[in-house]
Amino acid sequence: MNRKIYGMATLSERGQIVIPQEAREDLDLKPGDKLIVMCVGPKNALMLVKSDSLLELFSELTKELSELEKFISNIKEAEKE
């Protein structure tokens, strides 16, 4: 999964943020696009996902989880030897 930090956004009094221009361009975000707002991990982490990309995101996360499970399994097997 690709990760990139685009900068910082400030929450306005009305609860709004501005998504940095580079992020909007890279993700092809246009006015009116629907974004899903999700809490990730600790309660202080938010993720914005373009609604039409949600299935792709879950597929990618499933792959990463599978790789992590294999890695942990290999470590446990090595510890038994």
C-alpha cells in the first residue's frame, strides 16, 4: 500500500478541513466526490477514502494482512526449531 504525507489541515469552527491540492490532484478528487470518513487504529487517527475506491482499499488491506499473518507464522515456526 502506498503511503504519502501531504501536509497538515486545520479543522475550522464549522468542522471543515481543506484537503491539500497535491493530494486532490494525486487522488483525482473533484468537487462533489463522496469521501468515507473512517476511524483507524487509535481513536485519534482518521482516514478519508474515496467511496468508489473502498473495495480496492479493502483488497489491498487484506493482502497486507495475509502477508503479516505469514510472517508471524514463519517466526513462530522458527521459534519452535
